[in-house]
Amino acid sequence: MQYAILIHIDEQRWDKVPAADRQRVKADTDALVVDLTKTGKLKGAAILQGGYTARTLKRTSDRFQVMDGPFAEAKEVLAGFQLVECESMEEATAIAQRFPGLQLGITIEIRPVGDDCAMLRTAPGSAGH
């Protein structure tokens, strides 16, 4: 099964991290990517440009609302992702725990990747299910 490892950062906090520390995280992340590629676990990855480049789109009634920037209420923004092939959520979690940015306060979210839109339904046992 594939899992998305979503990397969230507080951009203001990240900007205050010394350049040498940011470069070390980048180098360590590059090494992790090489290792995951060699083992066949990494299926894709991307770094996203800063949140200020984002555009958020919402639809209310019959109108679209387009806003510059990420969702306004979020302090952290999605900075990138890795798509990994794993046998279980536990294996995906073990891979995510190797991400060097965790030591500098970056947040990682792990989600199974669905194979169709039916996966967007609410969780079993919730009011919408």
C-alpha cells in the first residue's frame, strides 16, 4: 500500500533556523531519499514552494472564492511530501521517523493513499458514515 508522508512547517520558525542547520537537514534528507530510492520504497516526492505562493479555492453556494496564500487559519503549511510503498502504517511511520527535519520542529503527517474517490468518505463510526 502507498502512504503519503506530508511535511508541514511553520515558515516563520523555519526562517529563524540557522542556515547551517537548514543545510544539514537538506543534506540528510537528500541521503534519506537516496536510501529510500535504492530500497524501492520511495515512489515520488516533491518540495513545495513557500506558502506565500499558494492559492486557496473555496466554493460557497454558486460562487468561487479565490484567496492568495495558504488556508489563513493554519500556522503550519504543507512544505512537501514523499510517497512511499509500505506493508503497513507502522512501516510508513518508521520511515517518517527518519526524517531529519523532525529535530527542528517540523511536523510529519502520514496518510494511506486511497485508490478512488470513495476513500474520501468519513471515518467508520462518525456521523457522516
